[in-house]
Amino acid sequence: MITQFFTERLHVRKITTKDSEELFRIWSDPDVTRFMNISNFTNEQQAADMIYFLNQLYEKNEAVRYSIIELSTNKIIGSCGFNSLNKEHDRTEIGYELAKASWGKGYATEAISKLIDIAFQEMNLNRIEAKIDAKNKNSIRLMERLHFTYEGTLRQYEKNDGKYADIQLFSRLKSD
């Protein structure tokens, strides 16, 4: 599995425990975690534990998470990756989040576009899925911009901070 890649403005590499301080800063922001199925973190150990968990999934070839690093500053501005890999059915689910200061600059489009290329060309997958909170208009627009197809709404599919959330399912096929 690919452990790093570059885009015009980003270095995207497999997440490591050394990233916990910078990712804690992002994952502790309630605006960033608002539409994620996690509550914002309250201490750096939670970030370290999450990275450990994600790397365990990587070792089992079930997922891979990358830190997104802005080349001009060499700072981590978010993470992205394949949340679940299903080799039997040649599909994966993508996920991503960016620090609030990096919103609206095209970084998500840049990183996810390259992830799509990797999934279809390098990993030979057939389907990529994205599950987006129905209230997350920015991520929905990103999926539309990247030519994902809206497949439907999973009603009250996830629980976040004690409240049920409708999740919209998007997909893109290799043949699209």
C-alpha cells in the first residue's frame, strides 16, 4: 500500500505517533469534529491512541490514514485516507478533515483527488464510498465536485454527541 504521495501543494504521508500533537490541535476543534462521528478530543493522549488504532488497522490491511502536510509551511493541516478497505469486493470508504485555517483553499480537493487516483489505478479498486453528515454542505459540495454520485440518505445512521444524524451516501466507480 502506498505510504506517501505528493500533490502540487501537499505532502501526504502515512500517519505516525509523532503527529499526535499537531493532529490533537485539529481533532480538538469542535468546528472540525462537528460532522465527524467522534467528539472533539480533550487531551493529546486521545490523538496518540487514535493514531495507534489507525496504525493497527493498517497492519491488518483494513485501512490507512495519512497526515496532510502543507509543503510551504511543513505543517500538518489535516488527515485523510481509506477508512475501510474491502478487498473481497474491491471497495473502500474515504474520510478526511482539515484544520479550520485550511478550509476553502482547495486542499481537500487536491488530496482526495489523488486518493481517488491511487484507489483506482494503484490499488485496482472498483468503488469508493463517502458517508457525509447531511448537514455538512461543504463536504457534499466536494463530493459533487469530484463527480461522486449521491446514492441516498441513511436516516439516523450515526450518533454524535448523543444526537442521531442522517448520513448521505456518495460513491464513485472506476468506470465513472
